[in-house]
Amino acid sequence: MNNDQLEGKWKQVKGKFKEKYGELTDDDLKYSEGKFDQMLGRLQEKTGNSKETLKKEIEKL
């Protein structure tokens, strides 16, 4: 999945993540090109899930 595909997918699943992980804020879910790993790290910290698990979850949604 390239960055353009990921960005498009992320726009679709952002709301679902906020529903599932209520402690996430809009700031936690901001994505900008080149910052995906940084965002995954923030999600990992907040959810306790591994980066690999989060990537798989994003791809499934």
C-alpha cells in the first residue's frame, strides 16, 4: 500500500478508530505525508497495540 492509498484509506477509517478507541483525539489521528510512522507510534502508545497490528487493522477497515 503506497502513501496515497494509505491516506485515502485513513480518511475512511479515522471515525471508526475514534469510536473503537475513545481516548484518541483529532490530534492523535492527524496524518500528513511522511509522518505515518510517527502517527502509528502515537496510536501504539494510546492503544497498546503493536504497529503491525494497527497497520493490519487499518487495511481491514
